[in-house]
Amino acid sequence: MTSAVVPLEAFLDLPAHARLLGLDLGSKTIGLALSDVERQIATPLETIQRVKFGLDAAALLKIAGKHQVAGLVIGLPLNMDGTEGPRVQSTRAFVRNLIPLTELPIVFWDERMSTLAVTRTLLDADASRAKRAAVVDKMAAAYILQGALDRLGRLGPQEDGEDESQYD
């Protein structure tokens, strides 16, 4: 069996306590972020230096296996007006090639503004240019994954009688 691109709602049916892996696919690197087992918090994990697809996919799937990941959240770099450009085509091609190699379900997540938001945060923290370059991809992956986790939290059942509106 191979994986498939699924709607985010399908992740509600994943096994309990299974992590999600967020990806920020760049032309030179792949930023990775990992959720906690409760799928509440995204944490920057690492950055893979891209070489060629086969090696990139093998490294990615090895990391997913090591962390017992149940699904992938991949940033979709839409243009600001919502249209799809060359970067989206490249991301979709990567996913098309990845699907036969794994059983993990895959969700695309709109990543507009993720790198900008992370860069602003790092600038506000007075991070040096070198420090920003070293962490921006994995932090962008965490930003992407956190957006998906937050949405999943709103889609999922509320526990302990919590009123979801208090968090919005």
C-alpha cells in the first residue's frame, strides 16, 4: 500500500500518540518539525540538505520512522493571491514521487507567509544572519505544522467539556 494526499480531517483518524512531521520544502533544503505525541505543539527538528530526490526521500523517511511519525504535513507555497506557481509545481512533484515510497498519509498546508513570519521573529530576537540561515527552514516547518495542529485541534472532539471559543 502507498500513501496518498488526504484532507486534514483524515488525520483525526490517526492512532493516538502518533507524531506528525512538518516539512518546509525548499530548493536547497528541507526544514523539518515534529509534533508532540498529543499533536498540540510543533517543534523545529532539523534541516536536510537536498542532494537528489532518492537521497532526500530516504533521509526524510528514515527520520519519520525514527520518530514513529503517522503523517506528513507539507507546506504548499502558494502565491499571495492563492494561485499556484513553479514552487507549488515542484512541491507537488516531490509529493507525487514520495507517495509510492511510503504508507504515510500526506496533507498539504498553505504556507504563505511562514518564512516571512519566522524571519521577522528571528529579527525581533536579534538573531545574526548566520543564525537565521541555520534555523529558518526548520522554524518555517514548525510554523507550518503548528498551523495544521491548531486546525486539527479545532476539528477534533473537545475534552473535559472545554469551550473551544475561549481560545479564539
